Amino acid sequence: MLASLGAVSTLLISVMLVMTGLGMQYAALPLRSQIEGFSGTEIGAAASAYSVGLVIGCLACPYGILRAGHIRAFAAFISVASAVTLLHIIVVDPWAWALFRMLSGFCIAGFYLCIESWLNDRATNDMRGFVLSAYVVVLSVGVILGQVAVALGDVTTFLLFAIASIIVSLAVVPLSMTRSAQPAPITLVRLRPKRLYQNSPAAFISIFLVGVSTGSVLTLSPIYATATGHSVQFAALFSASVFAGGALFQWPLGRASDLTDRRKLLAASALGAIVAGFALTRLGGYSPYLLLGMAALLGGFTQPGYAIAGAHAYDHAEPEDYVETSSGLLIMYAIGAAVGPIIAATAMEKVGPNALIYFIAAVQAAMVIYLITRMRIRPSLAPERKEDFDLGSSTPVVAMGIEDPWEQDEEILVPAEYEERQESEEADAAETDANGPGQDTDTPPRPDRG
């Protein structure tokens, strides 16, 4: 297992750097927006714009990667993301920030696609699940570290944003120095939302609602903390607690869903989020540590919903439809995450900070009602017909985490010019190894794609 991680160590280092810088932005930007006097609607619009950029990036970035190759495309996405971080301080305007957040979301989508297709290519079939799960863990740790770093800094200064930009920029170094050939071609699939809904209505609707609630709580939790009388530093820790709770609950709840109807566990998790949210509004004033604990429970019951609903969708999908299912669910989640923050932020401005909790509770309650309706219509699957829960391919950042998808789905398109360039690069790499110091020991032989 350690050998498999060593083979993708440069990729994981880049992931850690990018997500640490991104985590700093997750916590710092809402807090700085509040300090600058942005309205609730403007703060929500900027948060929603990030998810809009993510959707656009999921659709457009594959073509950029096919045109320029993984390494050059990766460098372009990271360079723009780093520059956009600094633009927030140079141009302090709510609608400019919305544009910057959209650009950031677009670039991060390209980053995800580059890294995930590269990981998928470098991992052997028997270790792919482990490698992708390690990727998700590294990603989560990076975001949490970034948010904690904000608690140690000062969001009113330029320095914090400069550090975030530097950290993101450094992510280019490990991959730009690699001598290994670029990975197999990124997959392009035809998205058919109607077919995805018909395959699993419960997963389709639940993923959207999870996006609405998760997008709201992750982006607006720092605002909630300061609006309830806490310091900016504590707000960053509060946001980190929400994200940490989600990361810790992902695998246990996902594995538990293998043992029962996933819709039942998804509904139970939604009810848990409602209880945790109301406990947060009632008990949080007693102790800051209790408040952080309640925040972790709220994140723990909202974020794993994607993993459970995604696994439910795979249960009802054919293997040749896995890539299309994964990409479609990711986009539905991003659409929900674009809708949620602007509604929640506007409600917080008009009603008060607890409007965030009430909004999330309403969304979770709607999901429970819908799931109960679906369970009355469609019977549960027998345990032997269910796919085992896989953390690597059941998270909202892994759209490419399917084993050898280009061999499974005839809908996947690989342009001929990409294959020709790939063969040329592999020939050049082989010639370099023959004449140079030897093969790059950081990269194992590419798995046979037939």
C-alpha cells in the first residue's frame, strides 16, 4: 500500500498545497466580506459563483486538458487560481469578487480533473480504491489546515491572502518537474440528466438537496459564527470543525449504508442534521467547545449525504454507465451548491444568523419526505445486489474515480490527435530513459489499457 502511495506522492503533495490554500480562502473570504460591509445577498452571490464556475469547469476543462495536455493545463489552472486569490485584495468589490470566485471554481474543476485522471491512470486496478481514498483524505486535511491557519492570522491584512496565493502557486512545482509521461486521455461523456433521474430518482434529487445544504453550511458557517458574537479567529475554527466533522463521518456512514437501504440511512442522516442544527442554536452559548462540537455534528450529518446518495445511484447503474453517473451527480451537486448559499445568505440578512440553520433544516426535511415517498414506490435492493461503498468514487470531488472507464463506456470520446500526441510523448520518454540516468522511480509502469 505504501508503495502505491509513493508512486503518486508528487500528485498528493500538489493536492495538499492547493487545498490548503483553498481552505484558507473558504474561511477568509466570507469573513473579509463581512468586514468590508458586503450585504448578505452579495456574500451569498460570491459563494454561489464559485459553484457556478465549478459546473462550467466540469463541462469545459476536459477540452482544455485534451488540447494542452495534463501538465500544461494543470499549470494554467493553478496559475490563474493563484492570481485570482490576490485579486480579491486588489479589487474590493462584491460583484468583482463574485467573478473572481467563478474563475476560482472553474480553475479548481480543472485541477480536480487533471489530478483525478492522473491518479486513476497511475494506480493499479487492485489499489485504485485505496489510492483514491488516500487522495480524499489528503484533500480534506489540506482544507482543514487552511481554515485553521486563518484562525492564526488576520483577515484584515494582505498577508493572509498572499500566503494563500504562494501556497497554491507552489503546487505547480512537483508536477512541472516530473519526467513521467502524461496520463491516459481524460474521458469525455455525454451527460443525460433525464436518464440519470430515471435510473435513480432518490439519488438525483438527494444529491441536489445535499448540494444546497452543504454548500450553504460550508460557505456561510464563518459568517454564522461572527454573527452570533464570536471572534474572527473562532469563526475560522468553527468553519474547520464543520468540515472536519464531514470528513470524519464520510466513511463510517458510507459503510453503514452497505448494511441497509441507503435511503433509510440518508434520511436518518438528514434527521441527525436537523437535530444537530437546532442543538447548535440552543446549546452553543454554554461553551465554545460545545459550539465546535455541535458544528462538527452538523457537518458530519450533512456532508456524507453525497457519498450515500452516490453509492445508491451506482447500485442502480450498469458498469458502462458509471462514468456518466459520476459526472452527472457531480454537476447536480454543484448546481445545488450554487443555489443554496445565495438563498441562505439573503435569509440570514433579513431574519438573523439562525436563518442558516432553519434553511438547512428545511432542506433536510424536504429530503426526508422525498426519500420516504420513494421508499414506498421502489423496494429496497437485496444486499448481494449492492455495490460496496467506495470512499474514493463517492465524494463530490471525484468525477474520474472509476476503474478503466475508457474501456467500459462506448459513449466516451477520445480525440485521435490526443492519442497521437500521447504516443509521441511516450516514445520521447522512452528515448530519454534509454539515454539518460534511468526511468523515473517515482512513477510505476502504466497499466495496460489494451
